[in-house]
Amino acid sequence: MPAYRIGQPSPLGASITPAGVNFSVVAPLATRVELLLFADGGATEPEQVIELDGRHRSGDHWHVEVEGVGLGCCYGYRVFGPLQSGSHGFNPSKVLLDPCARAIGGWDGYERGAAVGAIPNTASCLKGVVTERDRFDFAAAPRPRHRWQHSVIYELHVGGFTQGPHCPVPEDRQGTMLGLITVLPQLRDLGITAIELLPVMAFDPQDAPAGRYNHWGYSPISWMAPHPGYLVDTDPLAARREVRQLVEACHREGLEVILDVVYNHTSEGNQNGPTLSWRGFADSLYYHQNGRGDYLDVSGCGNSIAANRPLVRHLILESLRCWAVELGVDGFRFDLGIALSRGEELAPLDMPPLFEAMEADPDLADLKLISEPWDCGGLYRLADFPARRVAGWNGRFRDDLRRFWKGDDKTVWPLSQRLAGNPDLFGGQAAPLGRTITFLTAHDGFTLADLVSYDRKHNLANGENDRDGDNHNNSWNHGAEGPSSDPAVNALRNRQIRNLLTSLLLAPGVPMLLMGDEVRRSQGGNNNTWCQNNPLGWMHWQPDDDDLALRRFLQRLLALRRQLAPLLNPELPFGDGQLRRAGDGGPPWHQWHGVELGQPDWASWSHCLAWSLQDPMQGALLWCGLNAYYQPMTFSLPHCATGWHQVINTALPEDEDLPDQPQPFHGAQASLESRSLVLLVAQPLLG
């Protein structure tokens, strides 16, 4: 049997030493800890049990150095302590997964249900696996480091994007991170700069209703280890290598990798959930609870992580550094991130310690940080998100653009604010670049094709009697619920998709696109495919001619945005200006119009708006008209000294709506068909 020593409290987790492996975990209220060593991940009983007593304790940390073991060693813990009902959940019958384990074994025999109750789960537990902690080779594959001004994010699900009929990924790599490498050139050629991956940290696929599978992965079982379902090699030691291979390939293609991370809750649920890891070590430390020990929940998943506490904060920072420094990812998107700003009794904090520590950490200084600014407890902070470097998902942008093109009343003024950089949300000034993520669709909700094809959600396949998923989608089926054979309905839907995408990409901010929207991917009206590991949740790899035409449209639109980035997405926001005299100097400004110049119609019944970008020396540089009315409208145009070119007209046929070669536009007026958008650009700007 291996010999062992007292060990060291740092670093957390399992780390290689000259003599063997040092193990360290946090368990502040524990009275005794056992380290269990297993022969392999499939072992049903430990080979050795090492009891840690007070000699192995430094403050809140329990530690031991075991000689003669090394990489690949499988281990777990049993933790003992006083049982106080509802207060903290010591349950020494359960083998616990180290919260700092960077790889996990035992998946083949794992049973979630066995982690509930008092019966031992040794034969069906997960084990930590000792790994290296090498740094990513940034010299060989440096970060792309795209500026926010040029960033375009593409949200995708690793498993869903790399499988499906006619998927170009080799069959043995479908559903995996290595499989994603095959299709990276398609994403690069589309014009995106970053991929945002739905959770790839190990999650519990069994955390789902009977007969279903947790597909999205918002059920974390580890904050350090890659999810085994996305790996080609079954050896746990290969997991980190495969993540690095994906990141290296992305960097070679000029693509940044952003991870959707779930630190606001865990897979352990409420008091009645399984004891898998965090709960068994320090239940009352990791989870917000009331005075009776009841779990407080602002995640909608049964528990809420107390990220305000130093030991919890340290673990989250360790996870961020693991993925950013050791595995090379370029940023993080925090699921329900504002929940991490809550303090004791869930009080919102203006200076949350986690975000303060994150922004002060030099290892995290060059990352892109993004958050949902809301949680399920009603907290919503976008402009006043309590962190300087964190961009927020702009749900108001999504909703207001949808409502305008749907034809709702009272939408023209909100649309103007979204197109001008959200000054109404940011204290009267447009949002600083990098503070707001603009989007139309995301994994949670309708796809873009379904947004224009369904009036209501169709989630019966989820097994919850259509109760799940958002009921307020601001969608419109345009005359038929679901697929239609009516050419007029389909033509209008295609036009509306182009209207929405163009509005998104002409607006300032950092745009995000959803997997498959560029080829009209449909989920059959399901707006919550979290448990659909099937064609509903997979990429659309059989595009027809209309799908491919939309992809070309988006590709050209993204190229146009790059070309006109200083005007469409300036580093310093433009303001809305009154009419100025030529030669006054200063930066360009937005001017709003209706069908008449300088006379926007802000009435509740209005459905039309136009804007121009005016340069004090050159005059009008851009003009854009948006007509969401059911009738054609004629707009007066500002004078362009160098001549207008029509770049976009969504009412024209495919490939003419955004042609390779824009055509000169003559006349003092522009006629816009119903539900269409036109963009005119001064000729010199087109090169």
C-alpha cells in the first residue's frame, strides 16, 4: 500500500509532487475525512482508505500527500461531521467527487439516484482522476484577441452542431469537440470571430425526467473537468488534450473560444437532491440557505451558489484559471451571472467580491467576459451590472426588434433606442463598446426560422405537458402555424428573417448569432430543447436553395459590417444630433427620419422609421429605411454629395437583396415595399 505524509493545503485538488500526489479539499465543518484510492474508474470498492485527522488539517483545508501514485490515479472522499437537519449535509455513506478534479472516471457505472439517501453509493460513484496541470502553449497557438468592434459571436452546442443527417464530420467524431474542428472553416468563412459553446464542463446527463437526457448541460457536476460525452478518447487523461486540440484549431482559424459556464447552481438540486460533491464537503458554505437551512433558489434549479464567500470565490477563480490558462479558452459567458452578485440572504451587492477578484486577476485580464444580467429571482442589471469588464446579454434589444418587425404598436421609439446603442438603458448615452451583447435568438427560445413560423411554442416532446419554455416570444407565424406550402407565406417569412438579421448587424454592439439560423434551422416550434439530443437539437446539414441563399446573404452582411465597422459600430458611440451646419466639425451623428426628412413619427400606431448617419463635412454617409407596415411607404432621402448606392433591399429576390456589386441609386425618394428594409451607402465608402 502507498505510504502517505501530512501534505500541503495548496494547491487545491490533486497535484503531482516529486514523491507522488498531494490531495487538498475544503471542508470547514468536517470532523474527519477519508481519502479513497481506487484501482480504476470502474472499481466498485477502494483499494485503500486513508483517514485524515487533525494533523492533516490547516484551517478549512484537509490535505495529504500519497507516495508512489501519479497521473491517472482515481480517488474520492468520504466526509464526516455533525448532522444538523437542514443545515449541512454530511453523509459519509456517499463517495464524493473532488470539486477541483480536472478529470472524472466511473461514468459507466454512475447512478444519480444512488447518491440520494443513506445507502452507500461506492459501487456507482464518480471518481476524480489525477491529471497534469500544464499551461496552454500560447506561443504555438496565440489568442486571436479580436477587438469588440469587430467581434461576432456564434452560439452553438458541441454535440448538436457536429451530428445529424449529412453532417460533414467523420462518424467516429460526431458529437465531439474534435469533430467540431472539421467544420471550423465554415464558421470562419461565414464571418464570425468567436464561438460560444454551451456547457462543456462535466454535467449530469441523468438530471432529466425519466426517459430523457440532459442535452444542454446546465447541470454542472464539476467546474474543472471536461464533459466525457464530448470526447473521442475514453481515457480520462485524454480529456484535457482534446480540449486543447480544439482551442488550438480555433486559434489557427482566427476564432476565439468562449465557454458558457454555470457557477450559479449545481446538479445537486435542493435538500432532497443527490450528494455528489459540494454538498458533502460543505453544504452550508457553498449554498445560500435561510435560518432553517432551507435552500434559497434564484437559479430555478433548486439551489444557488454563495459566490460572495471567500472559499467559494476561490474555487470559481480556480476553475476560470483552469480553463483559461491551462486549456487556453478566450472568454466566459456566465449563465444567470447576476446571481453571482448576491450576498447573504440573497441581497444584491454593488461590489460583488467574485467580479472584483476576477477583474483584478492578471491571468484573466485578456479574456472576454459576458453575463446574463438577470436571474430567476427577479434581479435584472444591464447598464448597472456590477463589474466594469463584463458585457451583458441585451434582452431588451431582442424583444424590441422582434416586436417592431412583428408589427406591434408602440415600437418605433424603442427601436430607435436599440439602433442607436441603447441610450435609454445607459443613462442617456449609447452603451460603451463591449458592454452589451445584441442578439435575436439564443439556445433558450425559438430559432430564427421558428420565430417567423410559429405563434406559440410546441414543447410536448419535452414531457412536461407544454408547461416549460417561455410563453412570451414576440413571434408571428405570418399566416400559417409551422411549415407552409403557400409561396406568399414563405416569401414573407424569408424577408422577415433578412429584416431581423440586417437590423441586428447594422446596430452598434457585439452581435451574437444562434447555431443554424444562417440556414433556417427549425426546432419544430420547440423553444426549450434542453432534453432533445435528436434532430430537434441538432444542426441543419441538409440546406436547400433558399437556406443557402440566406447563408450567402448573412455572409455578405457580415462582410459589409466589417467594412463599415467605424460607422456602424464605432469605438466611441455616436450621438443623436440636431441638424448642424456643414463645416461645424465633430464626429458623425445619427439623424432620425420618418417618410419626411427630420420628421420621425413616434406615435404608437407608427410602423416606419429611417435614420441617416451625417458627417459634418461630407453630409449624409448612410441612410436606412425600415418599413414594418403592411403597405408600401415612400421616404424622402437626404442629399448625398457623392451619390447613393443601394446595398440592401430585402424586398428584392434572393441574391439581389444584397448583391455582390451594389448599384447606383438615383432620385430624391425611396419606395419601400411592405415589411422591408433598404440601406443606401455613399459610393466612396464601398471602395
